[in-house]
Amino acid sequence: MAAGVVHIPWYATVFRGDKLEAALREIAPVALRYGASAYTVYRNRDDRYKFLQTATFESKADWERY
């Protein structure tokens, strides 16, 4: 089975974008403890309240544990 990339969209409410960014910096690396081989967090340049977290997992079971 090939690895899969999970896309998790996030959207902050008004004036909370920086707080959400800080929280995502803390929780995104936790995916590595659950078997992820990589993770990223992107903040949209046009809409500063829109974020995309991705994680690459070898199995669906690892993703579900996360």
C-alpha cells in the first residue's frame, strides 16, 4: 500500500489567526509520533485566517490513531 497525504483545512475566526498558527505549530509535529513520515502547515497569503495542515502516513490505521 502506498503512503497517503491527509489534508486538514483550518479556518480561524476574526483576529485569532496568529493564535491558531501558534497552536498548529505545536500540534502538527505530534503526527510524527503516530507514524507520519512528514507534515506541513501552510498559511494562505490571500486569506490570513485560512490554514492547511498536511501529514503523510503509510497506513490508514496510523492516520486514524492520530
